Amino acid sequence: MPPLMTPQEIDLFFEKLSAHSPNPQGELYSINPFTLLVAVVLSAQATDKGVNKATAELFKVAPTPEKMAALGEDGLKAYIKTIGLFNAKARNIIALSQRLIADFKSQIPSKREDLESLPGVGRKTANVVLNAAFHEPVIAVDTHIFRVSNRTGLALGKTPLEVEKNLMKRVPARWLIKAHHWLVLHGRYICKARKPLCPTCPVRHECHYPYKTQGDT
């Protein structure tokens, strides 16, 4: 593992990411907190592009828990059959829609424990919703954030939860609201798994990765 970044390096790391992308946005299509939750559930082991292709039509007909529940599992499957694990996801989405109607007055709960009580919703999904819908300073550690954090020396950990806890300790408070999106986008487009684009990376000087790819800097 690389040596940890210093607090000064971390602050500069996010300052540069902020300058590079002042207003980072998640790439999952949604029109309200409910459709955001559905999109994140669908995105497990699937690409955002693939999810967006399916939900563009789905959310026209089922933008609320009531309309989603009315579709039923078979009706929902017709829209999401191109997405991996669509059978299990359809079952969870119909069940969570029913739970939202019965227990939360059709509103998306703003507490982590309530979100995680919904079918198909784990910690990562809950964190995405808390951050994107409720502007909570939390970080959802996906494969991109896990890789970037360990590779750069930003925050080390053997599990997503360990990385998340260390990020929450190490990322300065002023960067936390947007840190999730910055790190996801950085991992998706620059700090790629197989061949990171180190020569053009805006934070290459703060990064402690010992095997940087070569090129003009």
C-alpha cells in the first residue's frame, strides 16, 4: 500500500478536484428522491449508462411509489430486463415501494437506519441517497472510490466500510458534501482500474501511487 497522504496533501487534492470540476454531478438519471433510490438499487453490478437507458422510459410511467407498486414485478421487469439481476431487483423495488407507502407515507426517509430497512437497500445505496437527496456529508464507497482511496494514499482499507470510515476521518469537512461525486468521477474517467491517466491527472503530484503511468507532464 502507498504511504498516506498528509492532511495538507488531502486538502490540496480536493482543492484541485474542485477547480477541475466545481459542481460534480452523479450520472444516474432521476427526477425525484424516489427515482434516485430506484436508480441506485438498479445500478448494483450494472453501469450507469445501462440503467439510464432503462429508466428513461420507466420513470415516465412510475415516478412514485404508488405507480411503481401498481406496475407489479412483471410490469417492472419489462422495463429493466436489460439490467443485470433484474429479477431480484424488480422484486426488491416493488417491495420497497410498498414499504414506503405503508410505513413512510410514500416519502423517502432521511435516516440511514430507515433507508437500510428497505428491501434491496444497503449501506452504499443509503449513503448515495443521503448525499444526493438530503445533502448529508457522507461518502458511498463503490469500486471507484475504493480503488482511488487505496491507490492514492487518500484513505486505506481492506473493505468498503473501512475505507469509508477512514475517508470520513481524513477528508476535511469543507469538501465532504461533494467528495463522493469527485472521487467517483475521478475513478471512472481518470484513475481507471487498468491504466490510470496519470500524465493528465490534475492531482498526480498529491497522489502517492508508486506505479504511475508515464507520458508528457
